[in-house]
Amino acid sequence: MQFLKSAWTFLVGVKDALVLLFMLLIFGLLWAAVSSNSPKISVPEGAALNIDLDGLLVDQMSERSPVALISGEPVIPETETAALVKAIRQAAEDPAIKMITLDLDGFMGGGLANLESVGAALDKFKAKGKRVEAWATAYGDDGYYLASHANSIGISPMGAVMISGPGGKGLYFKDALDKLKVDVEVFRVGTYKSFVEPFTRNESSPEAKAADQMLADDIWANWRAGVERQRKGLDMAALLESWPQRVAGANKDQAELAKDAGLVDAVLSEAAWKDALQEKLGKGDDPDVPGDYKRIEVADYWAAKQPISESGPAVAVVHVSGNIVDGEAPAGQAGGDTISNLIHDAVADGDVQALVVRVDSGGGSALASEQIRQAMLEAKKVKMPVIASFGPVAASGGYWVGAGADAIYASPSTITGSIGVFGIIPTFERTLKGLGISTDGVSTTPFSGQPDVAGGLNDPTRALIQGGVEDIYRQFVTMVAASRKMPVAEVEKVAEGRVWSGSRAKQLRLIDQYGDLDAAVREAARRAGIKGEPRVVTMAPAEPLLLQLVNRLTGAESGGAAPADALARAVAASRMRAAAQVQAAIAVAKGPSIQAHCMTCVRFGVPQPAGDPPASVTSLVKARLGL
């Protein structure tokens, strides 16, 4: 009998191995077939580089589910800023490219620091005597910022320009939690650590509101300055102040009003815009299609121009994007293990001479943030220059990571700082009591069974957690003081969880230089003694084979572009920000008990949802209970 059982186990193992080998063979054949059928892409002479900027402009694209791609489930498209900037700069030097056409009809936004990088690349393109033509049905803040860098801005006769400026209201859950009889135990250090306020208040504290107002004013000033440099004579503040009266007092469409105000240059349909481009550039590959002008899409252009293989001294770029979490995480999130391993891989690469850590994160786990910083310090131990490049957001745990670098580069519009720590533990003793459920038990120490989310925390546990928060805060402040070569007392004045714009941060010595990712790469290369234009190696988690195959087979097409009219776009952005705030609250409730995170950054950052929004705050409670 034992022999038969062993034989059967052996046969089942053989069967499983054969199935696995068969699946690997199928995937290999599919991959080979897809790869071999990839056509050689050529760049037509005298063409436009067409940038059809659908969805969001991001630092690092999020890893998407193969099931979602296969099923056609709508996914918001993403464009990586660094790749787009590099393509524009390459096109500026390419005699085959005559123009850039900037189709912003599906654009949903991006952080101002990234918009500034793309705008600067467009300016360099124009400096070569080439034109940029932009068009959209309607423009919001982010779309208009990019369009302002064009030689000509077109808008649909049915469209409008709707500029709102940074700001808006956050979500506060205290009354909802009280109705659900959920108690939230909060432990924090810092007057301005407002991340916990949605759990404890029904409105922003005066201190947090004053800090948020300063941040919003700084970002708005930078946005206006960028637009007004491009559109000479435009006073955006005065124009917006008078806009309701202009609309009410004129018997004109809003698109024509925008033209009269100097916001746009031409009111024309998309078909008319393309017809005009066809006259300037000639007909495209399919002359039977009306308005098909000679162009190459930016993804095809990037594929055509990207070198097949490179070697020699390089600067490695590691992205810390999204929520910082413990352990492993896919692209679009920053797992402590994942990012530290990528840094170790870069150090072990014989060609890599310097490291740039690009941060676009409002923080998360303090433990994972420190793990990433330690990996950066290990790179510095082997005499490798390490530069931090801050994107749209680098606050709390994001700033913690940056403190591991030799120097920090940021944009004046970067949202940064938030040097503070908090702890949060929801407890449900009142909820359970309302259901007729009580708790009881025995203990051997003051900490037996603590922290008790069912029966509540006791005073010794509260003291222990508060002491832990204060200890990590002291470490945070001391570490920043050592990194920035500042007295601890000086750091304490700008810490306490307060969020700053990049321009304020530079005045406060929290960053070293203004500059985008390219500037940080050049500085890293200079410190490493690399001559000429540095080769850049982007370190990223490997995509699963199945996802790579699905991307090839489907072309990674996604849905979910921006609504057509201006008001709908503003409503969509507001909905996404609200969803992101609820998701952030859930992430805090489910996350580590002690965190370095920035709620303000969710409100002022890219309006990117982190999954499907829950139906109500009840979902937050269920998430914490694991229901």
C-alpha cells in the first residue's frame, strides 16, 4: 500500500512538472512570435512628433493586472515623465522632426514639477526653430500649463478654459466614526502633523489650514509665473477674478471668450486642426483618412530612437514612487525590500558609477523608509555619489529617503518636508458593546493582549506607543540635522510635520538645488567623473512574464481618458482626489502603527485614485477589522 501511495505521489509530481513545462513552452512560443513580428519603425522626414497625452503624467507607471488588460477593464493611461522628456529632447536635435503636435484632449493631469520638466523640454524644442501646436476640447490647470508652452493653442468651439488653482477641501471622518462608535487612538509629534486630523476632527485645525494656505499660494504662484512667461501680457489672477462677469456679460461662447482674453489662439474643431496640420506637414500614411497628417507617435519614436544596447559608465536611477510599504511591492509603489534590492543591484553593476534616487511619494512606513535610506548609505560607503531627485511630492517618508543622499535636487513646486511621525490605532469597544459583545480575560503584565482593538488600549500601552512615536521623531529630526548639516534646534523649527513648497524648502536648507531629474543625473555623473552626456540605467522591478506577454499582445491599450468638457474634467479630478483621500485613510488604518505620511500631499498631488473608492466610511472600518 505504501508503495502505491509513493508511486502515485511520484506520478502526480511528474504530471505537475510536465504541465509547468508545457505552459512555459507555450508562453515562450507566444513571446517569440510576438517579438519576431515587431516591425522596424522608421521616422518619416519632415514629420510631427505627435504627443497624444491621455491619462496621467507620472514618475513611474503602475504595474497593471494582466486580468484587467485582457478583460478590457478601464484603466487610466499613464505616461512616464522621464521618457517623454527624453523623446522631446531627442526630437529637438532630429532633422526629421519638424514640429510637435500636443493633443491634450484626454489629459487628466500630473504634478506641477513634472509639468515643468515637460514644459522646459518643449521650450528647448522651440529654441531650435521648430513649432509646437496644441489642441484640446477643453483645458484645466494642468493641461493649460502644458499648452501654454505651445506656439499656438487651439480649442474646440464647444470647449472652455477652466482654471481653478490649487486648493480644495479635505474629507474628515470624526462624526462618521462616532456614529459607528469607533474610537481612534492617535499618537503624534508636531503641531502640523495633520494626517491624523481627518480621524479626530470635523475640520482642519487653524495651524494646519495656515500651513496648507501657504503651500497652495506657493504652488499657485509658480503655476502663474510659468504660464505668464509663455503667454506674454496675461495676468491670470486678474483674469480669473473678472471671469464670471465676462461670461455673464458677453453673448459669446466660452471658447471665443478664451480667445478674446488671450488664453488661446484659435477656436476650431479637431478635424479643422488636423486639416491645418496636413497643409503644413503633408499627408500621413493613410491619405484616405480625413486630416491624417505626417506624424509619428511618441511611443513609436521612442522605440525607433532607443539604442539596442549600451555599455560603459552609467548613472543608475531608482524610483521611489507611491506609498512606501514594508516588503516587496510592484512598480507604482515603493516596497522597502524591493527598492533596497534595486539599489544593491545598481551598486553591484560594474558599469554604474553613480546613483540617483528619484522620489515621488508622500511617505508611508517609517521602517521601509529607513530601509531604503540605509541602502543609499551603503552605496555611499563604496564611494558612489548618491543624489536625491524630488518629483511632485517628496514628503514625510519621502523626505526621510532623500536624507540619505549627498545632495537633494527639487523643483520650486515640489511638495516636501512634513518631517513628523504619527501613530494611529482604531479601537472598536463601543461598536462591539452596541452589538451586545463584551470582552474579558486575564493578564500577566500591563501589556498582555495589548494593543487591544476590541477592548481598547490601556494607559501603559498608550504611554509606550507615544514614547515610540517620540523616539522615531527624534531619530527623524536628528538624521535630517546630520544629513543637512544643520543644528537640531534649527531642524525642529521647520519640522513638526509641516509641509513646504520646494521654494520654501530651499530657503530653509531642506534641499540643495533647483533642478529636475536630468539635472540630478548630470550632477551625479559630474561627481563620479563621467565625461560627456551620461548613460542612464533605470532600475525597476521586473514585470511578470505573463504581464509582459499581455502587454505585447494587447498593445497595453487602456481606457479612462479625461471627459471632454471643462466642468466634467474638474468634477472628475475632484472625485479622484476624494477617492484618493479615502484610500489614503484606509491605507493608514491598515498600515503600520507608526508611520511617516502626508495627507496634505494627497490633496495637492496628482489626482490619481489608488483603486476603487469605497462606498462609505463603513468600508474603512471593515478594512481595519479585516471584514
